[in-house]
Amino acid sequence: MNELLAETTARLGVTGAQLAMVVDGELTEAVTGVANAELGTPVTLDTLFQIGSTTKLHTAALVLGLADAGLVGLDRPVLDHLPELRIPGGEAITPRHLLSMTSGLDNGPYADTGRGDDCVARYAELLAEIPLAFAPGTGFGYSNASTTVSGLLVERLTGLTWDDALQQRLAGPAGLAHTVSLPEELPYHRLAVGHDVGGGVVRPWGFSRGLGPSGSTLCSTAADLARFGQVMLEYGAAADGTRVLSREAVETMQTPHVEVEARWFAEQWCAGPYRKVWDGVAVYGHGGTNLGGSSTLVWIPERNATMAVTVNTPSQGYPFADVVFAAVCTEVLGLTVPVRSAPEPGLSVDAALYTGVYETHDTRYEVRERADGIAVTALSGGESLTCDLFPLGGHRFWPADDRLGGMHRWDVAFVLGADGRAVRFLNGAFAARRSADSAGFSG
């Protein structure tokens, strides 16, 4: 495993990484590289990495634990518990919608609302003027805002901050001793910092406590992530038999609620994790990336296995996980991990179905007809990127420029409305609603 990590980090320009897997209850770990290139500190088994949106699994587990305790109904309106929440159409949103990414909430702003104990609530206030991407329960749209509202729900129903609820109701009972969200706790641990592909340290240290429930703060190790995955394999029990979630909660967490149109990111979404199929076998998990690190956790019930990786070169986190998981699945689990399919030559495109303007809170997409297909221009933060979209079939396309997906490399898709024209554009996971500007748009 160490050789696999070393070779993959060298090839992809990753500064430091961890791998952990648990198969039939046996933990195997490997590390490589340095945690901080300026100091030359090596990555160790207990080095903490920022894990990004993999945190969403922890928040989902907290909400399902509240359902176990009878404190929340997954299909009751969220406003029953958060009456002050001001979201257009929010009265129809339920906790199940929030967890399964079917709430219709826009991804939301990447905003820092301070360090106080009310920062999650103050983040939720920022959502008041942002339109829904679609009616709750009628589609898929990955949303940091959705999970942050879940974190606010945890705070309201426990009387704790999300950070304290995480420790008292999940990390502690599950034995996750290297899972930390508050910066004042970090000096008591070994810590990896973010790097670019040239090996330079990234500054500043990214931290937005208001977005903590969705992935801006949590640090962990690959081993702790793999142990967390074991909770699902053991139907809610930690390694020492401590009950973290009920069997019903774990089954809910692994029940698909919606199909994902852009298939490379995920095939279905459950109450927290995605669901994919590798070589005929169901795989559940989540990945995450922020400026300080990247991680991916998957668990495979049919193989009684969990796998997790962490890296401190965020831009390479997902390709790193792809390569390492493919090798481990082949060598250890006897599974073949699918690879991305190239566009089939000769597929025709009816550009009129897709041309128009699509918007999220912070990005505008203009889809235009080109000589033999369509192209998209993404405008965000004063920057513009235009790339061709190559048809994959089924209203899916492969972008000619990987930068369209940011740190992700994924397909994009359109969702058609009743009139047969697209009403949403999905940049991989993120849903953009058709804009009123489309009415006068000349593609």
C-alpha cells in the first residue's frame, strides 16, 4: 500500500496522503509524503487533514441519530423546528429533502459568518433571498446550504453547537479520536496544511465555522474516516459495540432517493451518501475538497469493506482517490472500478433543447449552439470560461475543458421540462435553474 501511495502521489503531484481500509474488521493503513513542505514534517498515521464535504456524512448521521431519538420526523417540514428560517418555498422542505439533496436549495454563498456559536444560524439567514433551483422533492441538486441547514437543525434540537454535537453524539461514541472541527483543538494534533501541485503551501488556512456542517472545518485521518464507514457496515454499531445509529437509520442512509443526471459524480443519492455501482456491487460514500485538503470515503456492504483516502493537495484529491481505489478494489476486493467513457463519435445534438441561460447564486451559464453541437460559457466572480460540450447521450455531455468542474472532473447534464426544453443545467452536481433571461437569449 505504501508503494501504491508513493507512486500515485509522485505521478499526480500530491504532497502528502493517507490510505486506510477495513476489510472484515481488519484495519490496514499507509502514508506517504509530507504534511507541511515548508517544515518538512512527515505525514503520519495520526496526521489530521481537512476533509471537506465528506463532513456531510457526519451531519447526516447526526440528523438520523435525532430521528432515532424521536426528536425529528424526517418527513415533517423543517420549519416546524426552524420557524425563523426564511427560504422561498421553504415550507415544503423536509429533513429527508435536505439529506438527499432534493430540497431545491441553491448551493449557496461561500461566506464566512464569524467564529461565534451562532455562525451557522447567521449563515442560514443569507439564504432568504436566493430562489430555489426546483420545487422540493422534484429533482437533484447538490447543496452546501442544504447540509448547513441540517446542521442548524442539529443545533436547535440538541441545544449544542454543531461542533459539540459532533463530538458528544458521534465522534465520541464511535471512537473517532482524531476527528476535530474547532481550531482551538488543532494544536493538540499533528496537522497537514494545503499545497498546490507545485508543492507550495497554500495560505491562508481556510476556515468558515458557519459552513462547518457542510465541510469547511472538519479535520480527520483516513483511519477515522474508515472507522466511521464501519458504523454503516455494522448497522449503527461502533467497533466496541457502542450503538451510534439504529439499523433503521443506517438503512435509511443507504436508501436511494433520487437519480443523479450527471452520472460520473454519482448514480443515485441517499440520505447522506451517494450510491454507485462498481462491477455490479453497490458502493456508498462521499468525497470532499476545500483549500486545505481533500478526502474520499466509501463503504461496500457486499464486501464488508470501507476505504478512505486523505490528501493535502486538494486539486488532485479526486483523481488520487480514483487511482488508489481502483488499484485496491482490483487487488484486494476483486472489483473493477469503472472508468470515464469518452464521447461516442457521431452523436447528434438538438441544440434547441438546451440553449439558454441558467443561474445559481454565484454563477451564470450561457449555453449556445455551435457548428456541430453546443458550448457553455460559465461566468462567475468576474471570470469567464467557455468550452464545448460533447454529447454522451441521455442529455449528458462531457466538457472539453476540465476547469468547468473546478477541482472535479465530471460530466454535465440537462433536465427537461414539460415543454421538452431544458429547465435545469447540472454542472456535475450543482443545479442551475433556467433564468428569465433565457426568453430573449439568442444562442
